[in-house]
Amino acid sequence: MRRLSIRARLTAWFTGVLAVTLLVFSAVSYILLSYNLWHDLDSTLEGVAKTVAQAARPPMAGIPPDLEQMLRRYFGPSFPERYYQFLDPYGQVDPRFPQEALRPPHISAETLKNAAAGYATFETVEAGGEFPLRVLTFPLKLSGRTTNVLQVGMSLEGLFRTRRNFAWALLAMMPVALALASGGGWLLARRALRPVDRMAETARRIGAEGLGQRLAGAEAEDELGRLARTLNEMLARLEAAFSEMRRFSADASHELRTPLTVLKGEIEVALRSERDSAEYQRVLLSALDEVERMTHLVEDLLLLSRADAGALRFEREPVEMDRLVEDICKQGEILGRPRNVQVSLRSLEPLVVEGDGQKLKQVLLNLVDNAVKYTPAGGHVGIGLRQNAKTPEAAGQAEVLVEDDGVGIPADAIPHLFDRFYRVDPARSRDGSSAGLGLCIAKTIAEAHGGTIEVASALGAGSTFTLRLPLAA
């Protein structure tokens, strides 16, 4: 079943709510009109009764001849629709008074009893005509005793006709109001949702090669403006992700192409002519070095791909960081000897974290290797382990500091230092082992352990890398 459009659903909801509102309003208006008509009718009958009773005050000598003109002056030309008659206390017509009753109704025993007790009674009675009568039975007293009963009545024709005309007017106006409201609602919904149509059209034109386009309407301070801003932010993230993927693919291809070219060239040279065993051994060793380099690069790329996919999993076990730092310091000494760089241990506290010891070792080794590479001959690299005590919130962290007095890092390069394949000095770092992934992998592993890596550096003043990891409970 095809679902209605948002525009149609909004119009249907608006029309439905308006229809219910009009029905309730019409019902309440009809009830209030009926109440007011009945109230006005009863008030008019009571006014007629009091006027007639006042005119027939003791000694009950009769009705003055100008009573009808007086009633017409007070109650309008519709007075012939009303009538009055005098009864004795027993409910019989009193012959002493003239009567103005076209259709004198029969008085009930209960009404006569109320009159004898001094209470007026309103009744709606059938008088044989098309419309019923509204009758007020009003007691006339003399010296505390009911001497006569006055009945004043009026036909309900006017009241019924007024209610019927009002009901027909409501029924006639409601479809017109609903038609106008639904048409206006449709136009308003169409106008309000027009920016959404434009967004959809723009989104259909945006492809992988056109992610730089943005949706219009983001400047509006309403729901559609927020939607446009959200979609533009998503497009910006997608554009950044596609750019990163393109750069990553290009850099990975470049890094793999170099060792493959070297490997292919050496093998081709070795096959051009007969060589002795020593020459073949040298070619195979060189080829093995290139293969190992590609193997490390592929492993690093696989680790980063798993991290991007959220599939990076580590062993969780207690790791004694003091022993791990001591091992890294010893390996750093071996790395620094060919470069005449001294690596030493500056501080050490017995701290335990929870994580994968081999991966944490890889993080520290990458940091130390990076420090050794960018420290000139005769320089020094220091490693320290301590508990973070800068703030009470950070007291549950272990800090590993790797400091060097090397060339430092330019300020504009620090924000990109942990990007993939990024090198501060590509010409200098091209030593056959660096692909620009070491710091990126170190940050990825640290964040997977709930930690962080920060760097502080200045040109000519060295650099300090700080690895923070949460302590084990």
C-alpha cells in the first residue's frame, strides 16, 4: 500500500482537527443558543405574569382596558403569540376575569399543588398544534393565601425555528470552512515543504566527486534550517572522509610501489647474467629487507583498517608499566647507538594498567624510535613513568614521557603529526623503515586503551610526547 506524502498527511491531519473543532464548537454554540432562548422565553413569561398580576392587584376588580396595549409596548408586536388566563384555586377558569387564551391547557394536579403552596411552575405542554407551548403557572396571593392562579403561555414556534435555522446555517458553513481550510492547509504545507524538495533535488545531484556542494537554506533559524545545517555537516564529514581515503590510497600505493620497484630492479639485474653465490645472496638479502618492509607496512595498514571498522580487539590483562618502560629503554639504547644518541631512564614508578602488553610496547617503541630519528648525534632521549597528579580527576592515570633535545617540530605541523603517512621532513625520514604511520598507530592503540597522546615541541628545543593510560582498578 502506497503511503501518503507528508504534504497530504499534514493536510489530512489539519482538516481532521479542524473538523473536530468545528463540530465541538457547533455543538457548544447550539447548546448555548438553546439555553439562552429558553432562558429569554422564561424571563419573558415571568415578566408578562408579573405585569398581569400587578394590573390585577386587589381588590381584584378586573383587568384594566389598556393592559393589552401596555403588554404590547413592553413585549413587542409578537404578544399575540402569548396568552394569559386566570384560574381559581381549584384550577377552574375564573369568570370574573377576561381571558386571553387561544388554547387553554389543562393544569396538572402537581402544578396546582405548587401554586397553592406559593410556587411558580414552568411547563412545556402539548396543545394540539404543530408546536408545543411554554406555560408559566403563577400564584396570586392575598393576605398570605392563594386567591387565584395566573397562567401565562407562549408558543415555542419562534424558538424551534430559530434553533433549526441556526443548525442549518452551521451545517451549510461547515463544509465550506473545511474546504477552504483544507485548500489553505495544502498550499501552506506545499510552501513549507518546498525547501525539502529543493534539498532532495540537490542531494540527488551530489555524488562522490561533488561532495563540495552544500544544501541551501542553512541560514534559516527553523527546523528546516537545522536540517540543512545537519546535512551540510554530514556532507563535510563525508568529503573529509573521501579525501582521507583518496590520500590514504595514494600514499599506500606510493609506499608499496617503492619497495616493489627496488625488489623488481634488483632481481632483474641479478638475472641478466651469471652471478656468484655471494652476489645472489646479497640480492636475496636486499629482497628480504624490502619484503619485510612491505610486510610491516601491510600489517600497519591492516591494523588501521580494523580500527576504522571498529574491529580492533586487544587482550585485557594487567600490564606492569615499570617493567615495560625498562624494556623499551633498553631497546631504545640499541636504536640510538648507530646514531650516537643516548637513551636513558629518568624516572620510574611502579604502576599497573590494564591492556595488551605487546600493543602498548609497540606504542612506546614507536615514540622512542621517532625521538631517536629526529635527535642529532650527541643528543639525548629520556623516558619517564609517573602517576598523573596535576588534577584530582587525572590522579587515576599513568603518564609515560618521551623527551628529546632534537630539532623540534614546527607549530603548523603539530596538528597533523598523527595523520596517516604524514612526515614533518619527508626527505630526512626516508631511511627505508618509516612510512609515516608510526605515530598514527601509536595514537590509535592508545585511544583503544582509553588513553591519549599529547605532544609539546618547539623548533630547536626538542619535543616531549606524553602517553596517558588509565590505571588498573
